[in-house]
Amino acid sequence: MPDIQGQAGASSIIDGAPAAASSLPEKNGSSPHPGSPKGKDARVPKKLMPKKRVERIGGTVCGICAGIATLLVVTLIFMVAEHGLATFVVDGISPIAFLTGTTWNPHSNGADGAPLMGALPMIVGSFGVTLLSCLFVLPFAVGAAIFTVEIAPTFGRKVLQPVIELLVGIPSVVFGLLGLTIIVPLVRGAFGGTGYGLLAGSVVLAVMVLPTVTSLSIDAIASVPNAYREGSYGLGCSRWQTIWHVVLKSALPGILTAVILGMTRAFGEALAVQMVVGNAASIPTSLITPAATLTSVLTMGMGNEAMGTVYNDALWSLALILLVMSLVFILIVHLIGRKGAKVNG
Amino acid sequence: MPVKSVPSQTTTEAPAKIAQSARIDEPVRLIDRTAMLAEADAISHYAAPVDRTRPAKMSVSGLNLHYGDFHALKDVSLDIPEHQVTALIGPSGCGKSTFLRTLNRMNDLIPSCRVEGSVTLDGVDAYHDLDAALLRCRVGMVFQHPNPFPMSVYDNVAYGPRAHGIRKRAELDEIVERSLRDAAVWDELKDRLDANGCGLSGGQAQRLCIARALAISPEVLLMDEATSALDPISTAKVEDLVVSLKERYTIVMVTHNMLQATRTAQYTAFFLMGEMVEAGSTKQIFEDPHDERTGDYVSGRFG
């Protein structure tokens, strides 16, 4: 331990007090040759200064990054809200009429002279495809997750999960194309009509959100403590009883979170849905009649209308609805997470 | 040169001091056999003597267990006498928990685990002639760490009976109360049956787990260091419980606490490095061990 010796000796010389010198070797256990100063005393304070500066620079840089990210989100929400609310504040369209009206034709005026801006068909369409797609995806995702974690962990983790996660990387336009060439003709053949509609849209969406929901469900089920499984097996329960009554019950908050995050994605998806949903802005009477979603109307209309026109403002209002709904979904996820933490101790 | 002489003196003295204090501390820090036996005598002493006329409830012979390449249990043979408490002692990693888990086939859940030899329950081969789930209904288990399910106290206890087809509320009510009473936790929890089992204290949670195991009326109860995560008062309660439960159940417990073995067990088996070194009445194992290694262990010379 030459360093300790050196420091001990050095400090004794600086302080000039024998007590200070004796304390160090005693603490370090052994030092038969104390003393031999080598002038290392200057080093320690010198090194402290740049360290402090690095600390400060690091803190500043990270703080700026965090600030920019926060600012970005806040300004984004503010901008969408500003344009979206202009419909009601500047153009004088009643919010209630906007949310409950069933006719979407902003270029012509209704009986009361106001433009026909009923967003209800799109709201119904968006919620319709979202809920339906989650209904379709839930059994597959949870089944695949149970298989991956409980039944065939090696196969599941090495083959199934990577393959399912490949779906994340496929561009949404490809999903739309596949839906157009496979799902739409299938629906047309099976149920008649044009084939375009909520059913085709939700099937395409279900495939798109499958990887998200499956991956998060796998995480939720894998995070159930093994002690719960052992406790259940120890009581003479079969594997299925254990999975159903203990594992799924304990993983439920996580699975719900997975589904809602999937819903957030489905709710916001534009291109693939627009290609197969039919784009008729009227309240769908069945799953196979053409419909429209908030996103599909937005993508089709945004490029055609000049900024500042009433139609353009109305599109911003649709965007605002989308944004608010996404925020609501995320809020629900947080609430579930907190409740789940309480239940699982 | 006072500066140099002072440190050199202290440094040469310091190690000697440590060594000296270690020599003095040694018998005190480790378990002293005579002191331990005296304490055991003062408390309750060897729980009632072994009744050798009773038949073996479970019988293990020529048991070999491998985890992949690791030979965890080497040719173990042991009889578990009925309505007695059998304690399994030994240093950590000696295979006693693994042995306990072979008795109700919990090791089946580990894919790399391979079991050879025979385990019988009432003379019936537990590995070939009994379904694992049925075996576990008859051989219940309490784990080292309390593991109540994330549901209410009531649902925790009713979980087993429900899984085995009991649906009537009145019947379940009765089972829950009886099990909680048997586990000596009824008085504390009777007003909190709707409380979440995960929110209980460690001692209550462990007795809840015992109640949960008792609810399916097993014949044998396995306890895997069931008191190691509990405070002394909770431990005493669980020990009293074990003593009172042996009238109706055959109990096998793994313990690191040798006083606990002397207080509760009639029968003790000593495990070392995957081998069952010696088994016999608790009194014999602690006072007159036939094997030198057993003597070393119970007198605290290692482990």
C-alpha cells in the first residue's frame, strides 16, 4: 500500500501534528514504514475543481434537454388547442353541435346558416375500430403471452416473441395494402357489401397493435412473482387453475395497461385505416358499411384546405379530440398502474 | 521520533488484538453445544420422545436428484413417521430444501431437474402412481417467505377448497374459520377477512399461508424454513402451532434454528453436501450423534 504510506506521511508533514499521522495507519491496518513524502499533496484539491465543473456542465446539459422536451410537449398541446378551439371561439360554431352533429359537410351550410360540421360519425368510427380491434387482439395477445411465459418459455422467448415483434417494424401503409388486397375482399365475400368498413379497419388495426399488446402482456405475466405460482401449485392446483386464478388475476393491471396502450396506437393510426375503412362520413349502420375515423378525415382533408378557413379549423378540432383522447388513455394507464401496485402490495 | 514510533506500535498491536478477541469471541459467536442444550432444557426440551411403533407416513429410498449436471441429492433414504414432527437440519445448500420439495413433487416445476429413486406416501409410489396435483392435496407446503395471494384473507384461505370444487358459501365459511383458528390467527384476522392478504405483517401472512395450506386438509405438512423471515414472537407462535398440529398432521420442517428443532421435532435428519448423514430421534442427534460430522454441526463447529 505505497499510496497510503505516501499520503499518511504527507499529511503528517502538512499538519505537523503527530496525532493526525498516527490515526491513518491505524485505520488502514498496517504501515511499517510511515513517512516518505513524495509531494503528492497538491493533486487532490486540483482534481476537485474540474470534477465540480463537469458536474455543473452535465447538470446544465441534461436540464436543458429535459426543458426542451417538456416545452415541446406543452407548446404542441397549446398549438393544437389554439387552432382546435378557434372553430368554437372565432368561427362561432357550437361545441355541442360539433360533437353531436351527424352530418359532416363543412363546405355547405345547414338550415341555421352554420356550416354542417357534425363530428359524431368520425368519433363513432374511431371508437368503433379501436374497441373492435382490441376485442380481436385481446384473446390472441393474452393467449400468446401465456404460452410464452407459462407453457413453452424457450420456444416463446426465442421464436414467438421475436417474430411477433417483427410486426412493429412493418410500415403502416403495407398493412393498409394487405388489408386492401386480403381483408376487404374477404369481408366482401363473407358478408356482402363493398367490404370497406369498420370490420376491415379493425382487423387491420388488430394486426398492427398485436405486437404491442402481446409484448406488454408477456412482461405483465412474467413479472408475476414465482411465489404465487408455487403457492398455488403447492395447494394441489393444476397449471390451468394456477394461470387462471392467480397468474392472470395478478397480471390483470399489466394486461389492461397493455390493451390501453394498444388502443392509444389504434386510435391514432391514420393511413392503414383510411385505406380500408371506406371514408364515408356518416354514422355506420353496420360493421360492413363504409365509415370514417377522425384520423382518416384529417389525412384526406388537411392538404386541401387553406390555413385559417373554417374547414381547416374544424380539422384542427378533430385533431384536438384525438389528442385529448390519447391523454385520457394515458391517464387511465396511470390510474390502473397505481391501483395494481396497491393490490399486489 | 515520536511521529514514527506511535503508528508503528499501534499497527503491530492491532492485528494481535484482533486475533485475541477473535479467539475469545469464537465460542460465543458460534453455537455452543452445552449452552444450547442447557437452554433447550430450560425451555421445553426435546419434544416428546419418538414412538417407533408408528408406521412411516412417507418413505424415501435411494433418492438421487440432479439439477442438470449438479448432483443435488445423493442416495438419500429416510422414513417420515406419522403424526410426528421431523426436522431437517444442515448448512445452506446441503439439499434439505430440495429434499423437502421432492416429497410433494414441487421440483417437477424445474425443467432441468431429474429424480431417481422412490418416494412413497402410505406405501403408494408418489412419482409413478399418484398425480402430482393429487399428491400436493395430501402433502401441503408452507414456504420460506410468506406468499399470500394478492386477494382478500378470505379468498386466500378459500382458494384451495374452491379449486377443488367446494362452491357453497356456508361450507367455505366454515373451512375458512376452522383453518384460521387452526393456524392461530383467527382472533387477529376475523375482522379483516376482506383485507388484502399482501398487506398483513410477516407473521400474520405466514400464519395465513399455514391456514391456506390447512384448508385443503392435507395429511402431511411441509414447512420450508417457515419461520426464518419472522420475528421471535411470530416464530414462537408458529412453533406452538407446529406442536399442536402434529396430533392431526405429519409435519416435516426444514430449519436453520437448532433450538427450534429441539423444541418442536421428535425426529431429526442431518444433511450435508447432498447426503443424508444421520437421522434419528432429536435427542440422540443432539446429545449422542453417531457421525462425527453431525456432532461437529450440532455443536456449532461449522455451518
